[in-house]
Amino acid sequence: MDIAVSTVLLLIMLACTLMHVKSKKWGCNPPPGPSLLTIIINSIELYKKPYETIEKLTKVYGPIMRFKIGQTTTIIISSTNTAKEILQTHDTSFSDRTKFDVSTSYNHNQHSLIFLPVSPLWQKLRKICHENLFSTKTLDASQDLRRKKLHKLLGDIRQSSLNEEIVDIKRAAFMACINFLSSTFFSHDFVNSVGDDGEYKHVVRTILETVFTPNLVDYFPTLRMFDPQGLRRQTTNFIGKLFDVLEPLIEERMKMRRENHYVTNNDMLDILLEISERSKDKMHKQQIKHLFLDLLVAGTDTTAHGLERTMSEVMHNPEVMSRVKKELAETIGVGKYVEESDIERLPYLRAVIKEGLRMHPPAPLVPRRAKRDVEVCGYMIPQGAQVLINEWSISRNPEVWENAHVFSPERFLDSDIDVKGRHFMLTPFGSGRRICPGSPLVIRMMHAMLGSLINCFHWKLENNMDPKDMDLDQSLKAIPILALA
């Protein structure tokens, strides 16, 4: 049996055993929600198809739904209006994040931009990201680093084209994202090619899996000392492996910077060390490692997943593929890669990316935590409750979107809706003070990679399958054919 399924079943059994555990009494008018028995009945579906199952339950219990398992209360928000209440009206009251037990590995929760509460340290890290690491000026200066990685990706796929080999799009995108990010951060490649199944891929995947695996300790804190599923031990092991890679990179750069002839790479490590050298409130090497841990792990798999899902939708819709190819051909020429500076001249490609993010948000359940008791739309959300914005459900709501389950980039042409957290029907990167700080880089990466894959190659499915017959729940594998000018 799959380890994650086993984990869920174990959680359910323990929940049943400890149902007598006394929980905090609710105030007046708590949100409605399924009973523990209903959760147990739907447990396997919640694991296999979490977003679809939650959406089904939302239709029964409404846009503010309460889950209670063990000592943990979770509130799921599934409408635009209630999302706006959480992310804008009461943003201050929901500005913290739930601290998962695995986040305590290497005391990461005490240094992490993701898990820190709003505090002076969090504000400092947030300001560095906004003003230094992900500003337009910084990303413009470092785009040559990503350009080289894009050329490498396209070169690898060109070789697959010459050999008539099938390309696993997500795998290729994952490897490319690793190098896009590692090059932008340290001017250093973490993998050799799209075919490299190296240590870093395994490290990132394992950390992500442990973070998203249901953990008994998060529901029953008294079990923390036992770590019954071994998730904290596993996370500690793999964070250590990643730090073993980052440590010598940082040490070597610090040594080089002490030498008078050093010339900056315009990467983010240089920026952080420059800030540390000139600021009274220095960034220590420890903080730099933890910040890069957040950025690398959060940015790699989510970007690759979004790219692959959007590419699948484009291939599944030949009319969309034809239109985006036409725009690329007329604007930059057939067979040429997309520069980051080209993005503003490609309105249909931008619409394709928005539509991909709408249907396949990188963070389908955006997490917050209630700092105090708060009344939202007539219901009381208690202090300490985990609050999840159900972005997946909101972005497919037929009351908000016409033909909500149809991939139609045209809906974003001549529309002012963006992905910057201002429009609560589309917040793939979150909103308010907890919006993803790296989203400007992710947006650049997705446009450059997707546009280049479409413009430089034609794509044929295995066994000459008709695109209309694609199973969109399956990984995308296709044969590239070189597009000649």
C-alpha cells in the first residue's frame, strides 16, 4: 500500500481512538462541517482527489467549512467573497502560518520566511525579497544567467528531437527549473541535464513529500517526542544534505569576495552578501541557507508542475496551440527562443499562462492561521485554527467564471485580471502580506520556457494519439519535432 495512503488510514484510526480527547469549546455560530464519520468515509477520496472531494463537501456545507481532527481545527474557504475577507479585510488577523512539525527540522521554523510569524525578522526577509532579490531591476540584471539555462534546456530537447526520443515534459521542466533557480541564486548548476536523476531532485522531492504527508504529530502534539512516522527525522536528513551543498558555495563566495579582483555575477547570493556587508543588521550565513532552502524547494516543483499542466492543456486544445504559435511566429520568428524582454509583446502567451494558473494553481490550498477569534461572514473562526483558501475551487467556480472547466485563454484578453493578489477570483500565488515573494521570477520562467518549447518545436503524442484523446490527469510525454524557420 502507498505510504501516504497508509499514513492517512493510520491518522484516521488514531483519530477514532482519541475521539474522547477534550477539545476547545467553540464560541457562537461556528462554521458548519462534516462529522468525523463523514471524514472517515471520504478519507481515501480526500487523499486521491483532495481538491475535487473538498469541492464536493463544500457544496454540502457551504463556502466556509470546518474540519476537526484530533486537536487541529481547519477552516476551508471556497468563495471569492470569503477569500477577500481573509486575505484583505482581516489580513492582519490571518497573517501567520501553521507550523508543521517537520518545519522544526534544523529549527527551520525560526528562520523560514514561509513559517515565521509576522515579526521584525520576517519583515526584514520580506523586504530583502521585495526590494532586492525579486525586484524588476535585479531580475533584469540576472536574466543572462537564466538565458544560458534556457539554451541548455532547448539544446537537450533538440537532441531528443534528432533521436526521435520521447520527452517527459514535467521531468524536463523540473530539471530546467532547478538550474534556472540555482543559476539565478548562485551561478551554479545543480543538475547536468534534463536526463539527470541526481541527488538534488531526490532531496527536493523528499522534502516536499514529507511537508505534504499528513502527520499524526500535527493532529496530536503529544506524539511529538515519538515522531511515529519518522517524517521529522527524514526531513532533517534531507535538509542536511541540501545544506551540505549550500555551505561550500556560500563559503567559497565569501572567500572570493574578500579578494580585490572579484567581479560580481549579479546573482542573489552576491546580493545577500552585499546586504550583509553594508547593513548593521547583518544576514548571517545561517539565515542565507534557510532563505535559499525556502526559495529552492518552494520554487522548483510548483513551477515545473504549472508548466507541464499548462503545456498539456495547450496540446489538448489544437486551436489554442495554433493561435499561440501564430503569435510567436509573427512576433519573434519561428524557431527562436522567448526572451524575458519579449513577454510584454506576447499578449496571447500571457493569457495562456494566466489560464494555466487558473486551472492548475501552484498552491491549490493557500494556508493561513488565525491569530485571534475572528468573525468572518457571520461565522466565528477560533484562534489557532488553520485556514486554507481553496484556490482550486474558487478558480473553477461557474458562478465566477464562464465555462469554468474549459481551458480558454481568450477570457483574459482585454481583461485587467492579473495574478498579483488584487483579484480574489485568481490568487495562484496568494495575496496580501503573505503573497509568494518569488512570483515575479516564476512568471518570467514560465513564459520563457513554455513560449520557447512551443515556438522551437512541434509536439507529437506517443503512438500518434489525437490530442483530443489525451488524459489530462496523466503526465505529459511527447516527441519533439524541430520547428524550422
